[in-house]
Amino acid sequence: MSIALRRAFASIRPRRASAMASRSRSSPLARAPKDYPWTAVDEERPLDPFHALEDPFHADTKQFVEQQQEVAEDTLKRRGARGPMKERLKLLLDHPRRSAPKKRGKRRAFYTRNRGLQAQDDLCVTRGGGGGCESGGKEGEDPVVVDPTRMGGAIASYEASQDGRKLAYAFSKGGSDWCEVRFVHLSHEDEEALHVEELTEKLRHVKFTGLAWNHTGEALVYNRYPPPNMKKEGADSERQAEDGQDQGSGPDLGTETNANRGQELVYHRMGTSQEKDVILWKAEGEQEEWMAAGEITDDGKYLVVGITHGCDPVNRLVVLDLEEMGADVDEGCLMKKGRYMVDNFDAQYDYVANDGPVFTFKTNLNAPRYKLVRVDLSDESKINKPETWTEVLSQSDNVLKWAAALKGDVMVCDYLVDAKDVLQVRKLSSGDFLGELDLPIGSVTSFSCRREDSDFYFKFQTFTEPGTIYRVDTDKGMVTQPEVFHRSDLKDEKYDPHGLVTEQIFATSKDGTQVPMFVTHQKGLKRDGSNLTMLYGYGGFNISLTPSFSASQLAFVLGFDGIAVTANLRGGGEYGEEWHKAGSLKNKQNVFDDFIACAEHLIQSGYTSPTKLAIQGGSNGGLLVAACANQRPDLFGCAIAHVGVMDMLRFHKFTIGHAWCSEYGCADNSEEEFQNLLAYSPIHNVRIPECGEGEFPSMMLLTGDHDDRVVPLHTLKLVATIHHQMRQVDGGRNIPRNPVIARIETQTGHGAGKPTDKVIEQYADVYAFIGECLGGEWR
């Protein structure tokens, strides 16, 4: 290893000046910063000194990762709360839990189930009779159809055919977004006997897919991409990295970084090879980054397709008449024979229901909090004129999240009221109000119903209770109170839901906007500024943070007598599209200002103080945490950034990053967008305070080697930048610094599908790190 290399990055000191033991450890980079290429040919653009870390398969990057893993483990193994936190998490996770059942046919219902500490949720099916849900939610009575733990992976999604005899499921490994669709055939001789057969046919290179069966169960509509181009190590990796192409020959899908383009919407006939699948639609040419999602209507007559470009809640709307097509589903038929009801990206249209050609859609056209509209597909005058469609349910003061149709003239509507889920039952024909369910502050985390049934099931969670599945029947055209179908109960003796409090408070942001927060703590809290507090946020992509159960946050509250706070920032969907737009593109700084305002409010109100306050977020929330740590290092004692987007000038060049340009903008589009991104891009705005002028907060950056959503290079480049600047500022002096570590896992991805044991290990490390960095005491 070269002398220049060692000088560039000679040591890391993982310690907190007041509480952590110091120990120097070598953590070299691949080359000296001066040897790295520029981000672009424009000489005025900033250096990208750790550009070579974009190559995940290069020996130098692998060595860098191994050294970061050693440093992280050396830091974390000395955290006293690591063991107790792990045991508390096991207690809080060791309880039976399941999803709301999905009815299929006359004698089937499918659901996922975990008995407690299983690595992955099993996929189960009821034996039959009783409308498919006769077990009443009891554990252990229904057979397992798919056991992903035994298969060494996870179920990303699943869908059963209408008669319940065929099942398709997307199977992933290592946490990657890449999936393989597999099939199961279910048959029965009588009410009790059930035969489960795993079929040999598989669909590969599937990603960001829906699964839609036709009504006969003979064909499936799904999405796939061209296989990624893998290349051998030793080729021109720097040139490949410049244009976002793959940089190596990783052994597994999910470790490559090349951009995902050219998605296809495909029709697969059961019993045939994937090579014979019919491509209904393909993203190509100038539209190669577009995506399509297909859904078959409740009556099986139509394929409804939403075409998107980016992540904004807007789509083109195409409807294909499957009855008219018959067996003649051929190449490109969606483009040639589909009816383009909306041929622009002005608004979003989600299918709710149809009676023949008369369709009901949820839309945000001139309704940022959403409404329901109705159109007759056979009326030629309505094509591509959605402003003339009939309004069924007007926009209200609250956000309409979704609507689902039941038997008869009934639908269920989920509204967001100050970031809390409220379920209402209304008439499908007119939108007239029929009733509202009496529910506490919480979230609907899963929901199931069919157009042919009068009842529906939903799972409801709060911050302090793991979830109850309810059943509601609307058979008599009236709303009955929910009946408990299945309840999850925790085994931890220290857990007492009546001893926990959740309150909603509001902070005032920099521009006067009121920003809500949910604050959860044990009763008897003293507002003296001494409480360990974890502030969580996201603020992007129209995603709403509603009250949901988190075993790790509850373990923090119980173990450290801490406070768990969830902030509802602009950029999310809590108050509709106006709230979302106020935190995206050129308005992204509003999100950081909101988060900072929440932290200041918690401090000013006596909940906590800067040295007792940690911030946490993942993905877009990882960007949030890193940006706020850069902008206000004085305000936080600890920062935890999971799988964050850290290089805002180059994110669009890797995997699915191009889809985020609708949220962030793109540095290649214009100088204005470049400057806006540069102003907050985490790796370009690290400023390590000089000794005596303050301190950069303790920080843990987390990523996984199979994260092909936000690829690991973001985390690697940021941790390298922080350590390098620490070294530069310190000038060789042995100055105590707060620890900044990268926790890099293998065989994990962006988060979904992570085995339970790895989840426990991860959050034991995270909260033990937070606890010690903030001077907390485990209780």
C-alpha cells in the first residue's frame, strides 16, 4: 500500500470524548484523493475524491469495506447495552403475528404468519369452508404453502388465482430487489386434505413487479427487466463508473450497480417457458426509464395499466379489453389495442372498481388530497379528457389514501387525519357517508376484501401495540363495530401498554409551517432536558409516516426510559400533494428545516437536550439525517443514517436512481438543479469543526452489500469523506473525536426481507450505540 494512500486516510478514532475509550486503527483508502477522477469534465464542478469506491467488485473497495467492518465491530462490541438490547428485542419480537387474510375461491384464504422469531414469515392457506377464514385467527391450524426460511430467501409479494388453486410469489435472496417468480398448485380431495405442489416453471429477472392473474388462472401479468450486463474485474472500471454501468462480475444479482432501464410488462401463459412470454408493453428509446403496473379488474374483463416516469404520483392510464382480445394476446397489444384514457402525466389515476365499462378511479387531478371520479370507457368523448369525468366523492380536508369496493353499493375509504388512519364506509354509487369505525390513534397496515363479499379484514397497529386484525361485515348496509379476528400479544414482562403514552405535538418550521410529531414515552416523564430521545423522519416521495409498531423503538423507550419521536415532514403525503411538493425539488431544504425545527421544539419544551438527542432515518430519511448533521452538528448528539442517498450529483446513474429525479431533480439537467443539489448533498457538505469550535455528532451509517435500491457506494463515499476531513482538520494531532462508523452487512439489501436474527443484531447495535453516545443508562 502506497505512502500517499496511508497519508490520505491513516486512522479512525471511534470514540466519544466524554464516554468512549479511544483506540487508533488504520483504515486506508484505495488511492490518494488527488489520483481520483473528476465528477464531470466541467472544471468548476467539485472533486469526487472517493469516486473509485463506486466499483463494488474492485479489490481496493472490498478491502476498504472489510476495514470499515473491523472498525465498526471494534466499536460496537464494547457497547455495554448491546447484549441487553438484543435480549429485549427478542422478547418484543417473540410473539405470533400475521397479515389480514386474502380470500380466494369458496374455501381458501392466504396470509403470512410468523410464530415469533422465525427468520422469515411463512405463507399459509386455510383448509377450507367457512368462507376461507374458519380458523378464526388461531395459530398452528393452517398448513404452510411456502416456507422461505427453508429456501434461504424471502417472499417479496404474492398473489393467488381467483379460485385459490394457483399461487404466484416473488422470491428474493440477500435482500436484493431482483426476484424470481415461482408457482404453487393447490388441490384438495375433501375439506381436510390439501395437496401442495411446487411447480418447476420460474420467471427470472423480475423487479418492481405486480402479479395479476387472469380469471381462469391460466396466465399471469408481471414485470421484468433485461438481465444486467456483468463484466469481469480488470476491465475499464473507471470509465464504466462514469456512465453508471456495472463495474464487475459479482456472483449475485443485487451487487451490481448498472441502471435499470427497459422494463417490460409481460403476459405469461402457465405451462410455457419464459422465452415464450408475450411482451404487452416495453420501455424503450427516449422512454426507456418509464415503468408500467398492470392490474386485472375484479370481473376479469379488463387489464388496467398505469404508466409512470419517476416517482411522482402521476401516471398515464391505459385499459385493455381482455374479453375482446380472447386468446389473441400478442406482442405489443397494449400499445396497439389498449384504450389510452389518459395520455399525459398531469395526475394520478388508481383503479377502485368497475361495473362493466363504467370505471371508478381515485385521482389527484385538481384535488391534491384526492377524490373519486367515474367514467364510461365506451364514451369516446371522455377519452383523454379526465376533467370531464363525473365526480363521485369530492376532495375533503383530509387525504384520501385509498378506496376499496365491496359487495353491493358499499366501499371502504381510508383517510389520513393529521397523519392518523380513519376508516369510513360509504356508498360506491354516490360517495354518501354510511359510518366510521371507532379506532384509536394508529395505522391500517394491511387490508383485504373482495367485490363479491360484504365483509373485509384489516390489521391495525399503534406505536405501543403490535397489531390486531379485525373483521367488519356490511351485509345489512350498515357499519358494525369491528370484531377481533386475531390479536398479537407481547411476552415482555416489563411491557405495559397502559404505562405508555403517545401524544401529538406540533413544531413551527423556519417559514412558519406547523409540523406534526408523535411522541411516545412512559408515564411520569419529567421535562427536565435529561431524557434520551430518538427523533425519526423521512420527508419525501409522498410517503406518510403513520403510527405503527416498532419493537426496536419500544425497546429503546423501555430499556433507556427514552422518548421515541416520529416527525411528519414536508415531502411526505400526510397532507396531500401540496405537502409533498413543498418538500421536493427546489423545496427540499424545507424538509431539513422541518426536521431541525422539530429537534429545537423538543429541546425548548424540555423533552431533551442536544447531547441527549439522536436522529434516525433510512433511504431518503438517511439523506435527511446526513444533511441535518452537516447543517446543524451542534443540535444532535448522535445520527443514524440507514441506506441513505448521499451523493446527490450522481445518484441517478445507478440502478433505479433515475426514477428519483422527479423528487430531487438531476445534476445533469441544468445548472439550477445542479446548484440546488450541491447545496445539500451530504458528501459535498461535510464540515468538521476545528478543535474547540464544536463537534461533529457521533454517527453510524448502515448499508448492505445487496442493496440495489440505494447502492452501498453512497455510504462508503460519505464515511470516507468524513474520516478524511477529520484527518485534514486534526492535522496529525491526537484530537478526541466522536465516533463515525459504517456498519456494512453482507447478504442484506435495502431492508425488505432481512432475516429476524439480523434485524435483532442490527437494532441492538444501533440503540446500544445511541445509548452510549448520549450517556444513557440501561434499565
